[in-house]
Amino acid sequence: MKFILSPEAAIDAFVKAKKDNHEVPKEVLKALNNYKNWRPDSLKGLLNASGYYPEILIEEDMEKKILILLDRFKKTTAPTALNY
């Protein structure tokens, strides 16, 4: 049975591989490619990790795409004005 790593596990595994100067496992890269389906907290963690390891952003313009996703989340969860 195959499974995809959680976003947090993928970020942690990427950082550990880079710290240990090892190749990033394919399972980690597969999980990172799934970032468009992640929740806001995981996306923020990915952006934070990219400050130390910019190569974690494995897709062209990935930072911009993440910021767009976060903005969409923000808009969908923002409180709406009540009509009185």
C-alpha cells in the first residue's frame, strides 16, 4: 500500500535530507507536488521552510502560487458583513 506523506512530514523530511546533505526522497517530492491541496497552515510552513531552503519550492513561481492559494483561503474564511 502506497501513501503520501503529510505536508508537515514532507517538509520535515526535505529539511532533514538537506541538513544531512542527502538526496531528497521521491516520496517527499511527490508530497510537495501536492501542495495545491494543502491547508493554509501547511502552506505557511512550506513558505517558512523556503526561507532557509529555497530549493523546497520545486515548481516555477511556486511561492507566488502559494500566496494566491493563501489569499483564496483568507477570502473564503473572512467574516461577512451582516445586513441589518
